[in-house]
Amino acid sequence: MKNSYLVQLRSFLDVYRAGSISKAANRLGISQPAVSSHVHSLESLTGCVLFTVVHMELHRQLKLMNSPSKLAII
């Protein structure tokens, strides 16, 4: 069970670094739906929205919310 948390946290960190789920999936070598699932699992576990979508002029980007401090409870 603990390994699944590590996978979810790794996905979360890569989404944060890449700014998008698709780019994080490419970096991790897994599918975009898998990365989305990992992030959603962490959101369910913490009861917080971790990212919000920011619409830019030519693209959209994910923005980290203020709630990730709840990840420390894992």
C-alpha cells in the first residue's frame, strides 16, 4: 500500500514540475489517464483540490493550489 502512495506522490511532483499531466506522463513513461488517476487519488485522500487549470492565451497550464501541505499527513 505504501508503494502506491509513492507512485502517486511521484506523479504529483512530476505534474507540478512539468505544469501539465500530459508532459508528466511522458516524463514518467505512463499514460495520461494513469497520472490523472494518481493525482485524483491524492486529492481524495487529502480532501483537497491540488491543482487548478489556468487558461493562458495559447495554452492551458496547471497551477498548484495552496492545500498541498496536507500531503505531509501521508
